[in-house]
Amino acid sequence: MSKVRVVIENISPQVDCGRFPAKRVIGESVCVEADVFADGHDAVAAVVLYRHESAAEWQAVPMVALGNDRWQGRFIVKLLGKYLFTVSGWVDHLESWRRGLVKKAEAGLATDLDLQQGAAIARAMAERAPEVDARRLREWANAIADFARDREERIALAQSEELQELARKHVDPEIVLRHAPAYEVFVDREKARFSTWYEMFPRSAASRPGSHGTFKDVVALLPYVASMGFDVLYLPPIHPIGLTERKGPNNITKASENDPGSPWAIGGAEGGHKSIHPELGTMEDFRHLIAEAGELGIEIALDIAFQTTPDHPYVKEHPEWYLKRPDGTIQYAENPPKKYQDIYPFHFETDAWKALWKELRNVVDFWIATGVRIFRVDNPHTKPFAFWEWLITEVHRTHPDVIFLAEAFTRPKVMYRLAKGGFTQSYNYFPWRNTKRELVEYFTELSKPPVSEFFRANLWPNTPDILTEYLQFGGRPAFMVRLVLAATLGASYGIYGPAFELLENRPREPGSEEYLDSEKYQTRRWDRDRADSLQEIIARINRIRRENAPLQSDRGLIFHPTDNESLIAYSKTSGEAGDSILAVVNLDPHHAQSGWVTVDLETLGLPAEGNFQVHDLLSGARFLWRGARNYVSLDPGHSPAHVFRIRRRVRTERDFDYFM
Amino acid sequence: MSKVRVVIENISPQVDCGRFPAKRVIGESVCVEADVFADGHDAVAAVVLYRHESAAEWQAVPMVALGNDRWQGRFIVKLLGKYLFTVSGWVDHLESWRRGLVKKAEAGLATDLDLQQGAAIARAMAERAPEVDARRLREWANAIADFARDREERIALAQSEELQELARKHVDPEIVLRHAPAYEVFVDREKARFSTWYEMFPRSAASRPGSHGTFKDVVALLPYVASMGFDVLYLPPIHPIGLTERKGPNNITKASENDPGSPWAIGGAEGGHKSIHPELGTMEDFRHLIAEAGELGIEIALDIAFQTTPDHPYVKEHPEWYLKRPDGTIQYAENPPKKYQDIYPFHFETDAWKALWKELRNVVDFWIATGVRIFRVDNPHTKPFAFWEWLITEVHRTHPDVIFLAEAFTRPKVMYRLAKGGFTQSYNYFPWRNTKRELVEYFTELSKPPVSEFFRANLWPNTPDILTEYLQFGGRPAFMVRLVLAATLGASYGIYGPAFELLENRPREPGSEEYLDSEKYQTRRWDRDRADSLQEIIARINRIRRENAPLQSDRGLIFHPTDNESLIAYSKTSGEAGDSILAVVNLDPHHAQSGWVTVDLETLGLPAEGNFQVHDLLSGARFLWRGARNYVSLDPGHSPAHVFRIRRRVRTERDFDYFM
């Protein structure tokens, strides 16, 4: 119950009724919208109120009416971490009066009494205003109510911008509604939105045949990685590996003596999650690697895999963190009827869960202290959502620049929940979306609210766990197709190399997505100088990404119709009136495909009539296109894709054809 | 932070994140859905918890998995007023263990240790259970862990329904998540969903020419109203009418002495909102009218118009409830440049707003005390939303059977907000939705969540304020078309009579939606016995509504394609496996139209192949249709519509043709 007459509804952005923050990166704008209206015919006004969590004061931005009672206002996020925002609105009596006065004046019906009413509203405001403003409001009221002055002149005075401004500052607080609760936006650094990942196994980095690769070997390979244009180098777990039940090549149950085991089987006599596998080097070597990579613009990303082997120090030190079976042994991982005796999962329902959570946080803090700011989290969906939300929130409190990539290949709602709970980026179904229909459906879902507000996809054509059928059977063109799709559909993407650029496509057995002789269980040697390596094309596409802002964000993705199911066309446009990238990809790795693409000229900022040039940044070729429908032919043996840059035409140039 | 691993998201029904209740009528079920899942592979379980606000105890209904992590449970609302519900979920360890055991057993890998694990889970539950249940759980645990018994038999024991039941009752509270907040459902009586309204001006009810109609005259007309099948008789305001600035016939500015004025110009020397216009009769007459109507199954609905004339007693008694202008006069109603000097709106921003709200509530309470349970609220959108929400909530606290119909013809969000805030039914855009496309779009919006959860449309082809162009120019067929549409698209509908059944279609002037010689400003005499009266067809269609459950609800509305823009086809089906009503209407009142209707056979419960009979309840005719596509021809001069009853075919009778 109150005097408040305005209502505020349906504020966006919001995720699950404000339960989770929306996500932005630094420098982006938050476009806030809300339904704002009141009873009757009176005018309403609204502002967006916002502040960084560290600021005491709220900032106000006026909102403008979009029609149909929808209002909009924007603010730019300039600091990392959490912002809060809400909407405040009120019935704007001075504006209502002004509008009525204008209508009456136009009808020749404005009276002195009408003017006196405006003066009365201003005088009431003056009583709430500090002296400077109060004086201006009273001066204005006196002028407008001054019978000695010309009435037309006084009506004109009512239109004063300054007056409206003053009025907005001194609204009667009793009639103002401030929407509760406030909503949250979490602001990451730019890399959260735009990042280019390369995964490699350090133990396979050795230059000398037969030896175990080291961090020093990785340093030697940094120029190779940098030459391809990657800015994140992600390493599988670098910790000591357990011996008990260690798996051998191709995941056979019993390893032989020289088998190195899986890096995800963490923990041995040499230590656990805060130790380094001795064969990789020392902590100093690791710090050196971080520094050397940094020189080349590359960040090192570490793997967080919260599970242990039976040999992990935790097993002895904290048996209470594991589930004990009736026979007193510790419960190993199971997905019945499969058993994983080499892995002990943590028991998150233990009575000692607080200590467990704290220690796992210590692990993350430990690596942050060494300089790591990016973590790829292994199977987060097998640990409680509440745990991750707490962990990430705690880490971000002191280190809002830390990026967490969720490796959860599971059911859609589970993946989305992890992203809502704080994961910066997420693996996703891209590896298994191969047809035009699948790609259009999935990326349309990802690029629209609500998903786009909290889920940032990181697109991987392959991983050490995923060698898709498409790659197994499509040859080099298939690798190129998936590379172009990943790099242009996703502002963040990554490859597991050198398996990817060297076209590794042999499965462990038919029907399997596991690699034959997978690096997960053995070291491999790679011939990085192979003539058919994709190294060069990867370098080219990553340069295109760096040079073209539209590819650095997943906003502004639009699909354009084609008349051939094997041809997919989509564009990305950055901001208002920006240039666009238009990709046309032949999804069939076996045959040349051709057809007509119907581009949405308005989205691309092109005129409805006339010619325009499209510039294929992949091949360097230029084509003259005319109107919306244009012919495309793509031979996968040559190049399976066009990546066109399209310059937005200035509207006043409509009568000229445009050439870049 | 906690041991809880389950998450609960996206509960439905909910309106604006739970800010407003969803609506149901007594006897309906509330189908609650939620996303429920946990990390890892464990089974989860969930229940709907619900209670009537008057009950202390929560009831639990198990939810079932629909797939894709969506769960569903239902409860029936049996009491008027507010219900609360939420969802509770947990990781179901016994069920997880049981599933794992089954898989292991199938693979021949189940061990005694696996059985002991189940026993351990049951024993832990026994510690939380009261003695009776605890004994059963322990017996079960002992049996399953008894090495002396056959292992197969013990594995079979794990499937016990009783055990699962017991387990659900004694879940460790530390791992249970109960979603907060709880959501609300407001339960109305059945008339909120299904009602048939007739509006008439009592002052035009006189049997003697030239005299002012009275409540007694209305009593005399009740059999006429009842014969047409209406169950709500709505009267415009029955209060004394002001003299100051009274409007004359056709809304001319100055009334002459004998002009009765507008019933909405409330308040004169004889009293205000709690008084009866002396020429209509006494309070006793009014009570008599209510009683007599009740005998015929008709409820009297009163008009709530919260505004006064300058002559209303409030003006002298509570000048503080009005806005004073700088010259000391009271602000009359304005919509610049239009002025309505005969109406003083209340000033809801007055400092005395609490007293004003209280008095307006007294008005409603006063009429409730006389026996009125239905109110049609005039222009609610010109009074604060918060006021209505408070008023309706307060009234419903003691009288949950009271129905409020919102007469807000304004912007969509404003209309929806009033419905969310408590209005039981709402006028809507139906009068101006005439084409197939308009009707399909609008009624699809209204019949789907979120709108269907809070907005109950009441469809009026005409009102004293609305004589649409369609009715002005379409002749008798137009009236029939709009009648059939209103009565079959809307479970609640009404007509303003006898203007409607007597085909009154003369506008005040060309382009106006006002009636010529509107009853709003003068009494009228009507020839109810005219040969072309729609009385009989109205009676028929209202009988069809009473006899066919699908027309008594707006759920289950589906549109079916036709190949003629003038032919609209739609069906309503009640509940699961119920019969359907299929309406086909020719929207062109001037020409016969024919074409093919493609009905959704599955929705109607009809087989894909073979003949079926459709029975036109309007004409009595029967047609033999075959398959989905059937031909229809409708001549507006004869009948512009079919209203078919379609009996759902029992699936096992698929091989027979079905005849009703």
C-alpha cells in the first residue's frame, strides 16, 4: 500500500528471475529493458540504476520509451567483477502537465489556470530541492504564472529542457518505485568472450625420440603455437600420476612398467593436486613456461580434475573425504556395470564436506599464486553445482580475471546450470552438430537470450576424448570444414593438437570416438612438418579472427538461407553499423556443392539494389555480388568455405555501387 | 553451502517469478512441472508440496520424470482461495543403488558387497524413521545382507515397492532441497471460468411507455433473460445520478430537465456509491431482484465505477480525496484537450489515500452484504494497480467467491497487469479482432502460458460503448458470426442487450463506435418480440455451451487450417480423451464462402483413415467426413457457422467407422 502508481515488470537481462548474474566482458554495454507504466494517462519516467559492487553510490541513466510500454537504458561496464542494476520509475507530473498543455494550446484551449498548475508542480519540487535548484524552479514557476507576461511565451517556457532535467532530480520520493531485487551482471576480461585455444600433452613435446616431454620442451614449441595464432595453451593435468590400477595404452586394464598412465589419474607418492609430475620439470620450470608463453601473447591454462587415484596423499590424510564401502574399502568410480578402480571420486556428502571444499579451493588458489588465470575444469557435472558456484564466486571475489572452462558433455540443462553457476566458458555439442539443420538450430539457441546471457560456448572440433565420425571419414576437407565452423561460429574455439592439424583420424576401434594410441595413455611423437599439416590455414583463420571484430563476439550471429542442404551461410556483425563477416561453408567433405545464398541485406547494411563486392579473406578472392541472391560453388578439395568481409554501406551512398 | 546436491529450476505454473498467483477454479488440477537434477549419475526424486493457505500441513505428491530432466506432479484444488505449492527434491541413494545393482546383475557382476551397500543405506534410513518403519527397514536390510539366502532372491528384494515407499519417507533432511519461494495459485469458483453474461439498463425495462424502469420491471424480464440461457445479469451503476453538468441524449453537453443522465455519473443529493437511484426502487427491491434472479439460476452483477459527480456526498465530506486546482476548484476529468466537467476522479496520490482506499473497499463490502458476488469494474486502468491488488486481496480473504471483471480497454501490458493483480475476468480486444489472422493470433496468445495462467477473457461482441464497424455494416449475419465466435471461443462471454439480440446497429455518427440514442444518456424502449430477434439462436448456443464441457473452458483451444481466409476453424477439447467441439465460421457476413478444412485428427481423437460423422449442434445436420481434409460451405444468409460435436473414437475401435 502506498502512493506509488508506476509499475515495473519484466526487466532484462535477467537469468532465472535474478538467481544468477548475466555475463558481460569489460567495455561492453548492458542494455537494460523493462516494462514501465502507470494507471491512467499520465506520463511516466524511468532510469536504470547501477553500480559496481565496490562502489557505494548508484549511477542513474535515463531510459527511453521504445513503444508498447517498453523502456530501455544502457550502461558500460568498466570494471571486472559484479555489477548490480535495477530500474526506478515514477509518474512524471511535470511532463504529464506539459503534454496536456501542448495539446490544449494546439486546440486554443490553454488558460492561465493551466499555467498556474505547472507552476504549482514546480514549486512543490522546489521544496524538496537544495537551494540552487530550488531557486531555478521557483524562478521558472514565477515566470510561468506571471500574468503580465505573454501567454505564448509562458507556454514555450514549459518546454524547457533544463526544467525537465531539474524535475527528474527532485521527484517526490513517495511516488517513486525502485524495483527490488536488483539484478547482477558479472564482468569478465575480454578473453572470456574471445579466445583461441590449443591443447597439447607436454609429455609428447620431447624433441628427442623416446624421452618424456618436459615444460622446457613445451617452451621450445611455443613459437610453433604462436605462429598459428593461439592465445591460450591448455595442458592436461601436470600432477604426479598414480600407479595402482594404472591404465595402459588404449585404456587396457593393466599398464606395463613403462606406461606413463593417464594424466587425469592424479596423485602418487610424489604428491597430488599441488605437485608437479617430476618428469615434466619443476615448479620453476612451470613458472618459466608461463613467462615465456606470456612473451608470445599466450596464456597457460591448467586442468582442474577433482578426483584422485588410490595413491593420492589425500587418501591417507583424509580418508573421510571418500565413501567407505561396507567392507571398509574406498568406493572407486563406477557407472554400472563399468568400474574405474584407478579413480577415487570425492564423496561430497561426507560430514567433512566443509574441509573438502576448502582444500579444493586451496588447490585453485595454489595455481593462481603461480600465475595461472585460466582453468579447464574436468567433468564439473560430477561434482555438486553448489560447490562450483561457491568456489568460483570465492575465487572471483579476489581474482575476477580468472576464467573457468567447463568440460561438461552431458544433458543440456546440466550444462546450462554449470554456466549459470559461474563457469566462464563451456564445452558444448558443437562436435556432434554436423548438418545445416543441426548447426542452425543449436547456434540459434545459443545466440539468443536467455542462453546467450550466461552460456559462452567454446567450440572444439576435437578433444583427446572426441574424435568424431565426421573427422574419421571426411579426410582433410572435414578437418578444414570443422576448423572454419569452429573459428567463425565461435568467438572462442580450440583444437587438440597436434592431432588436429596433423589430421589424426584413426579411432581405437570402429564406432569409437576414442583415438587409437591415445595420448591419454601413452606419449606420442608427432611430425609437425608434414606437408599436409593444417598449420598454415589455422594461422590464416586465426589472423582473420584477430583482424575482424565481428568474429570476436557471439552476438550478432544470423543465419542466411541457402537452397542446398550442404551449404550453410551465416554472418556476424559487431555493434551498430559495423562491418560483417559472412561465412559460406560446404558441409559435405566429399563433393563440390553449389547453390544460391539469400543474404539478409539489411542486417549486412547493404542496399536492396545494385552490386557490392565480397572479399574472401581465406582465399583472397573478390566477387561482385548483386542483390540478395547470389551463387556460390565450393569444392572441398580446394577450399570448403568462403569467409567474406562485407563492408556496411553508408546509407547516403545508396545510389552508388560499393567496392571495398 | 551444504550437502545438498539436487537443483530445482524453472517451476511452472508461475507468473512473473511468483510475484502473482496462477489462477484455477475449484476442482481443476494444478499440473506442476520443474527441472530437477543433480550432479553425476545418481537418481533423483521429487515431490510437489502443496497446501491451502488455511491448512497447516503440506501435502506431498510424487513427481514423475518426463525426460530431459523435467518432472511433473499434479494436485487437485478443492477449496476456494489461495493455495501454496513448491517442489522438493533429493538425490535418491536407495534408488541409485537399486539401478546400479540391476545393471550389475544383468552383467553378472553383482556381489555380496553390492547387497551389503544397499543394506547400509536402509539401516541409515532406519535411524531416522519412527519405530514401525525402522523395524521394516532393518528387517529388509538384514534379509538382503543375509549371506545364507539366495543371492538372486536378495537382488529381487531390492525391487520392493514398499521399500522405495519407505525410503522416500525417511530421506536424510540434510540432502533435501525445498525450493524457495513457494508459488501461489488462486482458486475461484467455477463461474470464474465459465459464465454467460447479459447486460441491460434497468431504466429501459419499464413495461409502460414513457416511464422509468425499476428493479420490479427487471424482475418481470428475468424469464426472458433466463430463456436465452444467461447466468449473469449485469446492471450498469444503480446509484443516484448527478445533476451538475449532466449530459443529455447522445452525450450533448447540456441535459434538459427530463434527461436521466449517465448512470456512470455517480452521486447526487440522494446519495452516492452505497445508495440506490430512487427511481429504480428500494434496497428491498434490489434484494428481491437478487433473490428472484437466483431462482432462475441468474446472478446479479453490479458495476463498480470509482468516480463521482460534483454532487456526490464525498465532495463535501472528503474534499481531500480530490485534486484541488490552484484556483481552489476541484480538478474534473480530462484527457487533453477533452474535458469531462461532470466527472471528478479520485486523487489517489492524496495524503489521505489510506482513508480513500478504505472507503472504496467499504463500497464493495456494502454490496457484498446485500448478496452481490460479481462486480464489473469500470475503467480499472485509471486507478492504481496497487489499489486493486489490495482491494481484491482483502475482499477475497473473507469472500473468495467474489468475481471481478475488469473493463480495461487499453494497452496490452496494462490489461495483463490488472489480471495478474487479481481481476478474475477481463474484457479484451475481441470486439476488434475480425479477420482469421487476427483471431488466430490473439486467441493463441490468450490460450497459452504465461497469459493463460492469469488472464481469463470475457468476450463481448458489443457493449454500450462499443458498436463495432463489423456490426454496423454486416447486418444480421454479422451479429450471428460475432455471437458464435464469442460463445465458442470464450468460455465466458456476454452481450449488451436487448441492443444485441435486436440487431441495433446505428452509430451516433459515421465513424463512431457510439450507439445513436445510446442508453447511456437516455431511456429506450425495445420491441423484444421482433421477428428477426436473435433470441432463439442465442438460447440455442447457450444450451450448447451448457451441454458441452469443452466450451466451458479456454484450455484445449486449437486452430485448424482452412484454405479460405474467410473461413476460420477451431476446436476445444476438455481434459484427456474428452469429446471435442469443432467450430467452423464464415467471417464474411455478406457472401457464402466455401473451402477445405484440414482438421488435426489426433487432437480430436479421430483415426487417420476412415469416415466419421460430425453433428452440427446449431442446425441439427449431420455430415459424414473422411480423413483430415473436408469441404465446408457456409451461407451467412442461412447460417454463418457450424458448431460440430465430435466424439473421440476409442483407439481400439480403430478399424470401425464411428457414428454418433
